[in-house]
Amino acid sequence: MHEARTTTPRRLAARARAVASGVALSAVLLLVGCTADVPTAGPALSDASSSSRADVPTTAGPSPVAPTTGTGGVTVADDAATTDVVTGLEAPWSVVRLDSGSALISLRDSGRVVELTPSGELRDVARIEGVVHEGEGGLLGLAVLGGAPSYLYAYLTTADDNRIVRAPITGAAGSYGLGGLEEVLTGIPKASNHDGGRLAFGPDGMLYATTGDASDPTASQDPDSLGGKVLRLSPTGAVPTDNPMPGSPVYTLGHRNPQGIAWDAFGSLWAAEFGQDTYDELNSLSPGSNYGWPEVEGRGDDGEFLNPVLQWSTDEASPSGLTAVGSTLFLAGLGGERLFEIQVPETSDAVATERFTGDESLGRIRDVLPGPDGTLWLVTGNTDGRGSPGDDDDRIVSVPLTRAP
């Protein structure tokens, strides 16, 4: 079992700012609800069950499962076994659990959103038109905003760009559909690789999105490019007035291909990032800061750039999804085919422990999220063209969590 330790002065500084702003104990996980603004027109959606704008519900719809508020750590026991939640998924990328008991899943290659019902059945919700799958692109991250109506947000690749769209959620658990799509943000650079794609609502009610450099490393250092960034937007795509760069959605820059984002129990914001040939990274995000790509990969000695809190060789990790339960982070490893459990005490070093290393029954792990009843869900990524799928792949599996010592 491999462990890594590092001091985290930047993380502690960011945490102190979060406490001062009154959000430190407000959120553990990725998603929180807030009231939506007036929508605008946008692209089409292909789904026989989807509603017209006149059919959009005015009563409260589903919300993401409410975050827990405890600040303690949790752990996956050394002998913990996984249990299948659902099998037979085709290139799943993102999963959002709802307070209705359902979960919504994006299927990257086909552009489909499917519902995992409370009874464990899979059904189609919608196929989003305009999704173009090439390489790592397609239908990527999902997020849900509770309200009347509730909205499903999606990060997707088109023929021209990566973009963020949203659609009102219609129906109820077991029969969810989507209304007409609305553009939230367009013009994010696209390529067959390095598309980023993770979405999450923060404890401040703003929408955060991770974008890749789209195979153009110079974009990451260009403040006018949306590539190689973490973006912060209002729920309708407006630029918040308190963003670090006035008039810009850019929250942080100097990223290569971040695909994971989460807030821990103390309000600190974290992001996971694919390196090139040397180091993958776990970064503590501070607004307006520069994380160095392509000038530096992993830790460096240039004071202009912030160093990662943890780094791994690219063979060990290839990190994608990231989530938090209390003060513990969980990071999904694709190429490394493992789960990283990262203890983040309030006043001491981050400690990473590898789980399920060499577990051939799992293979690549694309995403990770809190499951019901004190469990963790792992989403495998073996049908994405780079894995070796088994008969039941891809799957969501559940593993029990226990309180960390």
C-alpha cells in the first residue's frame, strides 16, 4: 500500500479564507441547489418524452442528494468488498444522485442521459443532439440544480466546441425527461484529447467547470482563452461580479486537463489533473491562481505558480472523478486502475492511500461519488476504448465506508 505526504500551506490559506467567508462548514460534496434565473433559448434535444417549454413544471423538481455536514474523515477498509449497483453501461462518464432515489448518468459516446431508478432499472431519459464523440470528447459532466423547475446541466463536445447546456427536468422518479436545451456557455476549445468536462455547483451556488487545453498548451496560460482553466459561472452562465478576473469566467488557470473537482468539509476547493509524461496532480484551488502548465508539470520552484498538494507518476494515477466525504477526498484513477483515498485533516498534511490496486474486476475507474447509507460508488471506465471490458462492464459498484481512526 503506497502512501504520500506533503505539507499544504496553500490549502490551509485557502481554508482560512473559506472560513472567513462563512462557507467552511456548509458543504462536503459537489452539488448544492439554488434558485435559477430566467432561461434563454438554445439547441435542440432528441427525446420522445421531452417536454416543450409550455410543459416545463412549475413545482419543485428533484435536487442532488443533500451534502452531509460532518467534518470527520472516513475510510475504505483494507478488506472491503465491492457490490454491483448496475451493470451494462456504455462509456459512462458522470453520475448525479437525486433526492428522489434515482441517479442520472451520462454516456459519453452515444450522447445519452440514462436514469438509474430507485428499483435499480436503467431507462433512457434523453439523447442530446449535437454531441460529437471523438477520442475523449462527447457527453461528459453532469450537474443538477434544484428548483422549480430543476435543471440538468451537461458539458458536451460538439462539431465546433465544448459547451455547457442545461434543460429543465420533467416527470418523476422512474419517468424523468428533459425539456428544451438552453446554452449556458459556448466556445470552450475542443480536441480529440484534453477536453476537461467536469461540472459541479459549489457551496456558493455558482457553477464550476473544468476545461482542458484541447491539445494547445499555450491556451492554459492565456487568460483570454477558456481552455486549460477552472471556470466559475452563475447558473445561467453570467460572470459573477466577485470572480478574480473582472468580466471573465476564469477562476484559475495553468491547467492541462482537469477532470475532477470537489469541496471538502472545511470549504476548501480541490481539483484533479492529468499530467503529460511525468506527474498527475491534486491541487488546492485559490481564486485567480496559476498552476503552471505548460511551464511546469508537477512541483516546481517558480514562485509564480502554485505547486500541487500531491503528485503521482502518470502510470500510477491518470486521475478523473473526485469527491469528498467529510475531510476525506476520493480520487478515481483511470490508467492507474485504482482509487486514491486522501485524508485531509484540518491542520496537518494530506495523506494518500491506494485502494483496489491490481483489482482486475474493476479496471479503470472513471468517477467516484458518495452512495447511500454510508457507501461510496465507483464508476468503471473500461468501455471507453482504452480499457479491457469484462462481460458486465461498465459498472457502478458500491463499497462501504467506515469512520477513519
